[in-house]
Amino acid sequence: MRRLLLAVGLAACVVLPSLLFLGRYVVNGTGVAPAGSDTSQHVWRSEVVAGLGLEALPLFHGRSQALNTNADRPGLPLVLSALSAVTGVDARDLAYVLPAVAAAAIALAAAALAGAIPSVPGWGIALAGVATGASVQVALAANGYLDQLLVEPLLLMAAACALRAAGGGPGRALGAAALLASWLVHWQFALLFTLLLGILALACLPASLRDRRQGRSLAETAAGRVGTTVAGGAGLGIAALLLGTSGIPRAPIGLSRGSMDRHLSAQLPHYRLPSVAAAAVVGGAWLAADVKDESRRRAAWLLVPWALVPAVAALVYLAGRTVPLPRALSFALAIPSLGALGLVATIVWVRGRFGQVAAAAAALVAVVALIFSVTFAWETWRTRKPGSEDRALGEFHALGRYLTDAGGPAIVVVDEPRAEGDFGTVPVMRRIRAELPARLALATTIYLGDPELLVRGRPTLRPEVVGFDEVSRETWQAARSLLPEDPTIVILRSHLTGFAPAVDAHPEWRTNGWMSVISGPPPPRARPVAPERPSAAGLAAWWASSLALVALVGAGWAVRFGGGSLALRLALAPAAGLVGLVVGGLLVERFGGRTGGAGGVVMVIVLSAAGAIIAVSRRSSWPSA
């Protein structure tokens, strides 16, 4: 019966978060485009890698966020390229279902993490999984921050494996592989989590030194096993990032104090921090207060510092440094996990103190708390703005068709003085590239400033406007490289201040009302119309095929190298599959294959078959890992 209840609970970890994130696209009022202003950036990057290979993703060393290619984060494009090659669904459509797939992987990995902690019952494991996968943190990470969203199940798996390994069980190899892949997906969060695992290793050191004095090999102590996991995963991840990718790791660019303040004021109310923090404190205290069980205290040494990451970031922020505090909050998945463990601890304590009836009442309260938590996450996710409002999406969709028909390089002139920091260049660059085939996306850029100066072959400089010249010079360099190729040059009414006077002053510029062509074929006559939203059946099919694929790739490896019961090892299958697609995809690309073509299909077959063979071999024939 316990196994059946655990299986039902793990099924809930898949179904509930997935329904939450898919549901946005079947209700009215949420727009056609996928949520998040950054989503279009991930779409065009993934389309380039799928169509042209990882090497085609260009480097960028400047400061203009509009021209940033995030070449130091190849993991997400590799995953979407492989999924596209096997399922036949392009990256634009996969962007709708990736949050649901990632949320299910997060929930299952969080359940496996809870299962690595002694005394957590099966229902508590499922509670922790659902509370984490269907949390406000995940809803806000899914709002365009898809690199972060994808790295989170990998880090949860690394955490579960580290705790298993610290207790003497298997998990070192799988945890190191998860850490390796996380460096390729989002190296900043991987670095932060490496430090958190380092805290766990240091916390284990006193007991490990005692074990060493008693004759045990240091490498086989808790600190040694966690340390080898961290050193192996981080070392290989850094090497893969530096030697296997075209992008050089760089600090985030485009951070603005004003933007951070606006994001904080908009997002903080969704977290309901007082009540969530109270439950997390109970969970942390329950783990840390057990002086007899080292395993639970080790979990506290990992989860409590993770939950305190936003507090540390807030102190740095208050000290005057501009750090991405909203991202630190959404990264702290330990908060909902500890909150769920706090509910578990409360129910267990009430049952021991007051009996079964009181425990049933406490369990009812926990269910209500979980329902409220999921409801808050749904409301947060439902109210996120789409990457483009429907009218803007229609314009960019029509512009994409026009530039595709033109078939050559293109420059879009942008000038929005009121847009903070980027002067309107970032959304235009990302949205139009996401509407173009891969080769044309790379041959399309933006120019910040006066279109007349572009025609004359000059940059637009406004030293009186803070930050303008820095962005303008970099976009001018990108545009100047295309001018010898006779590019199509267009302006959009919605993204150029002074559009009407400029068109009136230049009757040779052909216009259709919402755009004007300075150089190139005549503009389209038809009014722009947003594409239709995918059907519910299509979304379900894309989600099911994607989740099944990543789980199939990872199942054998998770069963062989994971720890705990078979159900808990299988819970790591989606996260392990993502590891396989990232690491395997990088190897395929570096050996001349293409993850977006036959190379990706062969890779999936090989990884799935090898995992199945390893899974059915005798576990005892393998060394402890």
C-alpha cells in the first residue's frame, strides 16, 4: 500500500504542476505568445542551434543587451534542438510546453530530494514535490527565464544525490553529471549551487575527520563523498564550458537599479513571504534539531543556506550593489521545500502528541495550505504578460514573413527615448529574430537612432542622453557590417519616435501605415494579424512527447546510479534525461553532428538504449557511485 501511495503521489508531482503551466494557454485573456519577454531570445537561439549547429551561435563581447547571444549558456538550445529533432515540433512551439515539462521535472526531483531525508513519509515526499514544482518560485522563473527554469531540476537532482552519497549510498556519479550539465545551462546558478554544496561538505567535515581517525578512507566519509561529487561535477562543468562552447563566461549585463526595484515591487506580494517563511522555519528547525540523525542535519546544512540566498542578496542590494534580487528569490526552491517539510513535521508532532484524530485535522490544514499555495502559483503564472501583446505579435509576425520573402540581410531602426536602458532595442531585436529562419535571424540586426543617419552611413550620437551612445555605437557596428550587402531597412511606427514626420519628409520611403521601408521590397499591404494560439490537443501532445522523451533518456541512468527505492530513482528520470540531452548534445556538436537533425535522433536512441542496458545489469557488478 505504501508503494502504491508513493506512486500516486509521484504521479501528482507530474500532473498538478503540468496542468498549472499548460492551463494558461487554454484560458482567455492571457494572449497568444508564450509568457515572458525573454522567451523570444531563447526561441531564436534554439532555432539557430537546431538549424545551423552550436558553432553558428555568434559570440558577443559588448554591453548592449539587444545584441547579447548568451553563447555561454548552450544547454537550453541543445535540449530544445534535440526535442525538436525527435518530436518534429519547432522551438517556437516547444516554448509553450517547456515550463510544464520543467515543472514536472522539478517536482519529481524535489520529491526525490525529500525522499533522501530520513523520517519523511511517502505522502510527505509527494507534498514536497508538488509544493516545489507548483510554487510561485517556479511560476516566476518560467516567465521567460528558461535557462534558470531548466537548471533547477538539475540542481535539485544534484542535491538529492549529494545527500544520498553523504549517507554512504549511491549518487556521486549522477550528482556530478547533474552539476556538469548545470554549468552548461546556466553557469551563474551552477556556481552558486556549487558553493552551497561546498557548505554541506564543510559541515560534514568534523564527523568525517573523526571517521578518518578511526581508519576510514577520507574519500569514503560524508565530506569526502560530497566533495568528490562537487569537485568532479564542477571541474568537468567548467572545463566543458571553457573548452567545449564558443561562449566565454561573462557576468550579467543590463542590470538596472530601477528595473530591479520595479520587479521586486511587482513580485514580492506573490510570494506571501510571512506565512511561507514561517512554515520553512519550522521545516528547517525540524531538520536541524535532530541531534541523533546526522542525515537530517546534513539536509538542513544544504536546504537552509539555499533558502537564505535571497536574504544574503537583499543585504548586498541594500548595501548599494545592484544584484538580481528577484532572480535570487525565484531560485530559492528550498523555501517551498522546507515549507512542505514544516507541514510534515507539524503533522508528525501532532500525531505523536494528540493522536490520530488530531493528526487528521492537521493533515486537512496541510492540504488546504497546499491548495492555497498552488492557487497563488496559478494566479502568478496566469497574470504574467505574454512575450508580445497580440497586436505587436501580429506586426512582428507580418514583418518576419516580409523579411523572409525579401531573403537577405535586414536592419530594423529603433528609437524609443523613453525605454529605460535599452531604448527599445532589446524587444525588437529578440522578437524579430524569433520570427525568422535561422540564417536570416543571424543576418538581421537593429540600429538605434535616426534612420536618416543610417542611410548616410553614420551612427546616431546623443551625449546628453545617459547611456544612449554606448548602445548606439554597438548597434551601429552591427548595422555597418551589413550595409555593403544592400540590406532591407525598415522602421516600425510602434518602435520609432517621430515615425510619421520621418515618413512625411521622405516620400520615397514606402509605407503601409504601421511600417515603412527605407530600402527593400514594397511593404505588405495586408493588415498584420497575430497567429492563432495552439490548440489544447496540440499542447497536450507536445508536452507528453517532450516529457516522455526526456524521461526515456534518463530512466536507465537514474535507476542505475540513483539512490533510494525504485520509485524515487525513477523520479529522477526527467532530470537525468535533461542531463543526457545537454552533455550528449554538446558532444554531438563537437564531433561534427547536429542535435537539431539526425545527430540528435541518434543521440536520443543511443542514450536511451545504453541506459536501459545499464539499468538491467546487476547493480552489484558496478562500483559504488
